Amino acid sequence: MKAVLGLEDGTVIKGTGFGAEGTACGELVFTTQFTGYEEALTDPSYKGQLLMFTSPLIGNYGVSGERFQSDKIHAEGLVVREACRNPYHYKSTRSIHRFLEDEGKAGIEGVDTRALTIKTRDRGTLRAALITGSDDGEEAVEMARNFPQISDQELISLVTCKEPYSIPAAKGAWKGNGDPKKAVVIDLGIKRNILNNLSKRGIDLTVVPATATPKEIEAYEPDLLFVSNGPGDPELATDAINAVKHFAGTVPVCGICFGHQIISLAMGARTYKLKFGHRGGNQPVKDLVENKVFITSQNHGFAVDADSLDGTGLYVKYLNANDRTVEGVSHKDLDVFSVQFHPEAHAGPMDTEEVFFGKVVKVLGGEV
């Protein structure tokens, strides 16, 4: 099947299409992870983006469905050097070709992903359009140029839950006085493994839509407010920002990735768009308090402005060792903390899982 990828700067790349025939538009972003394509494609944080893997072969262990982070593919399309047609793994039920076809998503292979990654690092993230079933480069470039910037798109409503739902604490998992504690999770596009990590530590969860009001959240009498990951510009998550403002200082508040940015905004800090973001499983992060370095998994295109933290009560706890961007904050006086990286990451690394979720348990009065 013919396929073409067009970028807003006029670049045209022709390749071989796979998956579904059609078109897909979005920011072209790259991830450096070698494994975890099931997890990445089903991560709601990739909504509005075309996902490109720098690893040259994707799909070699097939698709099992056991590692999905949501119930479907959220990335708009897939760009790879080579997509494996004959995967081998005892849990595999289908190839990545069939996976995209079943999900109605377009993919392109035969692409020089190394050159495209270098271009993205030099120029910054570019809007792109992928067409399968056609090799009309001019049409693809025009579509990319007409596609809105990420900060002009309201993506949260496309990935949040429609109604509240509950997830009980794992039986016998709570280690502490009294019954398991209750957390309200604001779903901005949450990954399943975040919920799994909270539940398996003995926390009863109520997951609410992104539009939940403080009054609606209060009705659940939470012991903790958790703000999830999600897609797009954090400044557009006004309901979640208002919820954090309301509860900070009343109950502990914490979050991951998008949630980290929202918590920082709610406390008075600023965010900005990175040139090409952090996506992959090899980002080094330094804990400035414990003087330790962790390798982390990340997926974000925005960051918190370190200079804007003055006067917010927040201080930088974690710093990216590569570019010194803020990777996590804590409040000097309140139980408010967040991390930019993903401590629950599948397919890993999981160096920081106990560090983050252990702190959540301790804040609630439990034992790690």
C-alpha cells in the first residue's frame, strides 16, 4: 500500500503503508524506547500526535493486549523504519500490522526515522500528516500546515472518562491503622498502570471526569486528590487546576506528568512548551534532596518553568540530568508533590515506582 508523510516545513517522505487506509494528522513526536509499543500506542497522552519510534524494528514480539494502558490506540498514527510482519512471542495474538488495522489507524514504514529524529531535534516538533493509500506529498504537506497547533486543541474531553467509577483497594494490601484510605483520581487520560499501582497499595479509588467540580469531588470524602497524566497543553485543563487550588492544604494532592504541570500551575507557577519534549525510557533524573540519580520513563511536550516557582511554596525536588528541566516538585509546608516522569512505567524502567507510590502511602498514614 502506498503511503506518504508530509511535514509542515515541506518535507515529503514516501514509504509503505500498513494498518488502515486513510489519513492521520498530528504533531510528529519521537520516542527512544526499544520495547513497550503496546503501552505507548494505547497511552492517552499521545492523543493528537503521530508517534515515531527511533528503534529501527517495531513489532517483533507482537501484540498480546495484556499491557494496554487504555482500551484502544490513542496515537493518531505510527511511523517506523520497519514493522515486523512475523512476530514471535508465546503471548502474541496478532501482529502490529493487524493491530493498527483492527483499530482503524494508519501506519507507515520504510521511513528514515534517524533523519526525521535529527530534523525534529534541530527544528523542534513539527505538525505532520500521514496518508495511506496515496503518495500525494503536496496534499500531505497542505494537511499538515492546516492542522491546529497542540495548544489550540482541546484533547482532554476525548480521553477522560464520561462518568465516575470506582476501583476497590486490593484486598489486604493496606498496611496502616484503620480501613483503606480513599483517593479521588482526576482522569485527564490516565494510564491503567497508575490505577493499578494505587489500588495494589491498598487505596480505594474513585475516578472522576476531568470536568469534576470541587463540590462533586468533596462528596466522595477523599483522603487524597490525585491528578493524572494526559495530552495537550496543561493550561487548558482549567477544571483540574481549579480543583487543585481548592483542595491544596485541605487534603494531600499529588500527580504524575500532566498532573505535575497542572499542580504547578494551580500553585502559581508557569509552564512552557519544550522544543521536542521527552519521550522514552532512558531519561536520567536527579533527586536533589537525596542526591540520587534514577533512570525514568517519560512522555511529555510541556514543562514547568523553574524560575516561576518563587513565591509558590514549591521547590524543585527532581531535575533532568540532560537539560536541567524540572522533573518534580514538593511543597515546603503542604502535602503537595508531583513528578514529571512515570514511576509506574510499563515497559519500564521502574526505578522510581516505590519512591513515588511509597510516598503516597506514607502521606496517607500507611506503612511501606
